[in-house]
Amino acid sequence: MKQLLIAGCGDLGQRLARRLDRSGWTTHGLRRRPDQLAEPVRAIGGDLLDPSSLEAVARRWDAIVYQATPGQRTAEEYRRSYVDGLVNLLRQASADRLIFVSSSAVYGQDQGQWVDEHSPTEPGSFSGEILLEAEAEARKHGGIAVRFSGIYGPGRDYLIRSVSSGQARCRPDPPQWTNRIHSEDCAGVLAHVLELASPEPVYCASDPHPAPRCEVLQWLADQLEVPGPRRDLETGGQGKRVSSRRLIDSGFQFQYPSYQTGYRELLP
């Protein structure tokens, strides 16, 4: 029986645990509020920012998935959660396979370019810069970085609420490219990478169909039978298009390969 530790176990961690074969994996979840975890996760109380609280996980694991979440969107909180927490954990625990949950924010491309694992990582935000620091720390321990694009799913329905309230806006020309991945596919990706015989050091994870923001918002408005998004000429770049070709070539299949298939299940 292989032993998995999910550090910072939240919604994605619990989805991952439910996907894994229980005859092959025992999943342990570490978080400050372990009472918020449910079967099949075995809850462990601990704070990644308090090394003295991590004695319960001080061992060699078959796998560790690190998916901490900052409490606030500030550079200080990002560094504490992603870098300091990871360093604290890896001073006590080790693993045959370490997966670090990262983000496509590490790419700063903003003219509609396609990006993949070979693209330059020159982020335009502190979040991307700090995530790259954390990826480098994980790599020292043989870690694999999984770079998710925008996550949506149950409880992550910002776009639906934005369209429903009439607050949605977009620029039709030139298009603003958007990338997303359903939370169930996030769990599927992590389960897939855990089982790969010879994984690559980095995977981009985003559904195979990037789409212009106006297209996505108008489709949601049509489904909800409400007015479409406000079109304006706001400045700003065109974003990027994230390729998951490496992930797909490794055998992964998306449950929700487009925004239509994913959002349709979330609509009221």
C-alpha cells in the first residue's frame, strides 16, 4: 500500500483522494483545520509555517503533493505559503515522488502566444515570480511542477456570477485569450502524474481549447438567458494560450475538454 501526503489539503486534494484506487493508495491530508477533511483522507493537523507542528509527517512517503493556498493575494503571503511552507515541510519529510501544484502565472506572454513547457518563464506578476522560486525549491528534491491555468468548478463559479449580475465585460478586438481547467480535471491530472512511470519535470495543465473572453461570457449569457457582457475598448494585452500537448501525449484524457462541457454542469 503506497502512502500519499497531500500538504495543504483542500478541495483539490479531496477530489484527488476520491480518484485514487484505495487498494493501492492511502491518502493523508495535512492542514491547520483537519476537521474539515473527510474520508477517504486521513486527516493530520499541522501548519506548514510552523515547523514544530510537522513532526507527524516526518518520514519518507511514497508521494507528496504540495498544494498550499495563500490566505491573501500579497507577495508576503505567497512567499510564506509556497516557498517557506515547502522548505519547512521538506526539512522533515521526503518522498519518492514530489508534485508541486503551480500555475500558468509563471508565463508573462501577453500577445496571444501559445505557451508550453519549453516557453520562457518571465512572469509579469509577483505571484508568477514566487511560484518559480517554489518550483526551483521542489526541483532540488526531484519535484515535478504541474502548472494549472484558471481553475473552475463547483464553488469556483465567479464567471457565472459575474454574467448573472451584469458585471461581466470584455474587449472583442483584439481578443483577450483565456485558459481554464475544471477542478475534476485538476484532480485527474494529479492522479495521472502520480502514476506515470517516467514523468517529465514540468506539465502544463489546461483544457485543450483556449477561448476569447467575449466568446465565453456571451455563451454563458445565452445559457442563462441574460444580457451579454459589456463590450468596451479597455487597454491591456491579449493574454496567452496554454498548450497541454505534453500532458495529452502522456495519455491523459480530459473529462471536460472545453468550457462548454464544464460550465454546462454548473449552470442553475
